[in-house]
Amino acid sequence: MKSFITLWIGELISSIGSGMTAFAVSIYVYQATGSATWVSVAALLAYLPTILQD
């Protein structure tokens, strides 16, 4: 059971980090381009691996 909890906590931290990175990339793209279209493209590409995995 201890191994499962350790693995679960590691996955949780990884998921939080991935979400924060995707959010930061969206902010960066908006500051660089000022375009909502490019922000949505960046967000889609950032979350695409998660969407395809599930």
C-alpha cells in the first residue's frame, strides 16, 4: 500500500506541474502575441497529450 501512495503522490505532483507549465505557456504566448487565437492553439497543444492519453 505504501508503494501505491508514493506512486500516486508522484503522479499528482507531476500533473500539477504539467498544468502549471501549460498555464504559464498560455500567459507567455498572450504576452508575446496579444492574440487569443494563438493562446488557444498553445493551450490545445499543451493539453493534447493528456487528452489523447485518456
